[in-house]
Amino acid sequence: MTINLLYSHSRTLSISWDIPISTIHQIESHYHISSPQARPTIRLYDVTDCLASPPRPFLMYEWQEHAPSGERFIAQLYDGRCYAADWGIYHSENNFVPFERSLMVRVGWEQKLSSYPIDPFELLEKEYEGTGQFSAYTWYGEGENHSCSNLIVSENANAYIGEKVLRDSGTLPASPRRRQGPLRLAMLAWEYPPHIVGGLGRAVSDLARHLAGQGLTVHVFTCTAPSSPAEETLDGVHVHRVRVPASPDPIHFWDRVMQMNFALAQRLAKLDSDEAFDLIHAHDWLVFHAASQSAGALQLPLIATVHATEHGRRFGRLEPGLPTWIHELECQLMHSAAHVIVCSEAMRTEITSVHGVHPQSITVIPCGMDIPSRISTEPVITSLPTEPPAPPTPNILFVGRLVYEKGIHILLDAMPALIKHFPELHLCIAGVGPMESQLREQAQPIFKHVSFVGWADELTKQQLFNEASLCIIPSLYEPFGIVALEAMSYGIPPLISSVGGLTDIVTHGVDGWHVPAGNSHALANAIIHLLTHSDIYLELHHAAKHTIQYRYVWSHFAQKTIQIYQDHLPTLPTNV
């Protein structure tokens, strides 16, 4: 997919474009509309003043262009002025979504302005409210700026892009391209360090690193992150971070997803000409379009890891609009994949019963956990009484996104009963999310006992775990629960609610403790029980560290993943 802007002669610019048919099909699938409804459009901007304060781009020309490729000349422009062109769509009446942007050209100059800002609209976009909604897709339901009411949707439009669409368009090669040597993997994930929102980014990073350590050539394609290079190699993993065009108009989260998928597919296709990938591994629905298009166009096997589902996050209540659309994309990802990986037995059950995936097409591969390099040699229970009447001064810890399904409000409901038993008890909440203001208000009556520390990087989490007596995970929905593994790696017994993948990780009374989900009274009683019985606590402490060391070893799970790859390759690499 390209759009080029060239200085021709005598104040004239040439705009040429070449949009693959698969790109058009992606738009139809994503927005549930036909191509004419999408109103594909080319825009020409004067961007000379985009660095002003406030930035002032000027729309010079705009026309609908249904031809997938072509060229047009724009004359009588101004000498010395800078111009850029966009190809995009109007899926609603007033909102233009750009998918491809040309380099900037100055009229009267022969060369492109490579030294000018990479994207002239970045400063303008930062002024829009709601642009942070892409930082975590579980935020989309909050506030007017996250509404889907202005999106045009056709329920009868083609809602699937995959091998059939690409095969019909004639873009599939005749046969797979395989070379001898290590398996070459293209892994797609919207979240990857340092862009970390939840457990997905950490899990993908650790898996990629261990796959590379076992001899695979691993390329991760993800979205850009502040202060991170577009290309780098980390722990043997080749990381490619793509940029999406900043928008001259306020746009929706759903548009951001589509922009990112275009950029991912484009970057993967360019690199494939050099690498000749053997397989594509997609993580969650946010990268479905890029993964499906790339797998179809390159005729490669597609493996999908499903880390969570919209049906689960919303407890089975899928309202019309965005929740339903996400659910549909999740279904398409699972059914277009050659094999599906999930992280827990609970997830296997869910996608079998809810999404109709055949059990034989699903493999459970949990996340692993590396033992931290620096852990306190003594258990944190040393702050608790060993014999009466020494007063207990325990710290309890919550780490996670501040969203409803994490159940932090349940923990706060339990706090008054805990404070009666432990007047010096302190709860540390590490995380960010849309419920933060609501949770702070809930905690106001006990504010001396609760602190919100925001998002915690690895160094901060290390300090928090080393200071904690218990890690509380009161989730209402939890496909896996990587925080439980993190706590256990520090010897901190996790106290969990009995939901989802948490029950796969933690064995009640052996290396942690279970309570019924959503029950603040039971949660308070369990915390009191563990903080007043140091003998039980110490047993859990030692067992938790043993569980991590012997059951959740990343190298083992990486090998299981490689086996799935090999099972779905037309031929096998010789030295993997």
C-alpha cells in the first residue's frame, strides 16, 4: 500500500497511489460496510504551519477515489510551501481516517523533506481529548469520546477476511516458500515492552525471548512506543515497531485498531521479501486483520494465542456495537487459525463452548516465570508476629489494571474489617485504569491505609513484592493471572478468587489460598487467617517458590509452542 507525492514542475505535484485489494477487503470486514460506503478518499494538505502553536494544517484538495491505483496532478500550488497527501476513508459523515501518508514535499524543491517531522499531524493529534483510549482497549466504554454511536455499520456487509478472500483476489502465491535452516517466525502483538498495559505484553516478550533462545529466528511486529526505536534486537528477538498516521480529525479506538493493522501488515510484507517467514503467530484480536491478511497473502500457517475474550470480560453480556464487533473478530481469529493456544483450562472451556472451536484445535500452554535475580533471602512474613503480643504490621499488595473485572472494589470493601484486626495494615494498589477515580473515592474513608502508586515498572514491582506480606488477586474474570506467578516467584503466597486460570496456578492450602469471587467477607476472613497463622504462611511461602521453579519453566513452554509450529509446517526446518 503506497501513496506518493512528487514535485513535478511549475508549481505542480503528482499524487500516485496503489492500494491492494486485500486492503479494501480489510476495511469492509472491520467496519462491516462495502467499499462505496467507506468512501475511499485522497486528501492533499498544506502542512507548512504544522509546527506552529497551535498547529495549523490546511486541507487544499479532497476527492473520493474508488480506483485502487492511479495518478493525479495538482497544479497552481505555492512555491516554498510544504505538502503531504493521505489515502483514507470516511466511515462516518465527518470523520476522516488516514491509513497511508506520503512523505512531505516542498514545491520548488526536487527532494523530499526527510529532515522535516516524521508526521506533521502529531502535535495536532495530541490536543484531542480521548486519544489515550488506545493505551488499553478495556477503556473504550468510558466517556463520550469512546462512544461508537457515530460509526456507520452495515450488518449485511462481508465480515470476514481470510484465505478465501485473498485467494479469490488472486493474491495468493502458488505454493509455500520454505528454506532450510532455523524456523523464521513473524509474531504480531499490539503490546510489547516497553509498551505494557496488562499481562499480554509481558507474556509475548518472555515467549519470544525463549523461542529465540531455542534457535528460532523471531521477529515481533508491534505498535510504536515512546522513546523506543522503530527497529531493534532485544535478547535475540528482532522487534519492529510501526507508526500509524496521526489523524487531522479526532478518531475512534476502532479506527486506531485498523490503522495499526494496516501498518503491521505492510511492514511484515516488506520484511518477508528478505526473511521468507515460515509461520505467523498472532496474539489476540487486535492484530487479527494484519495476521489474517499476511497469512493469506503469503500462504503461511497462522497460529493464534487467545489471552482473553470480550465475552469473558463482560461476563457474557455483549451489548450491540463495539463489544459485539470485538467478539466477532475474536471468533474470526480463532476459526481462521490453524491452531489456537490458550493459557488455561478455563480458557479452553470458554472458547470451546462460546466460540465453537473444536477441542482438538486448542492447546493449553501457560505462561512461565523466570525467578527474579534479586529476591529477599528471608520470607516477608518476618513483619508478622512470631509469638504474642508483638503487633502485626502487614502490607498487602494488589498489582493489575484498575478495571472492574480485576475486583479491586471487592478488596476495598474488605478493608474496614481488616483494619479492625490490624490497625497498622496498609494496602498498596499498583496499576492504572479507568476505575481509578472511582476506587480513590471508595478508599477515601480509609485513605491512611491505602496508597495508589500508579503503573509499576519491573524495578518498582520488585520493591513492592519484597515489602509485601500477601498479594491479593480478587479478580471476577481472569483467563490466567500472571501476577500470581510474579508473587510466587518472590515467595509471596497469592490469595486469589476461585475463577479462571488462577485455579490452575494456585493450589489451595499448598502454595496459596482460594476464596469465592466477589465475596468481600470471605476475602477479609482469609487475609486475617493467613496473617495470624505464621506457620501456614511459611509453608505457603516455600511451596510457592517451589511451584515456580519446577512447574512454570519458560523453556518447557517454549518447546511446547515450537512443537505446535512444527506440526503445522509443510516441511520442517533442519536445525530447530
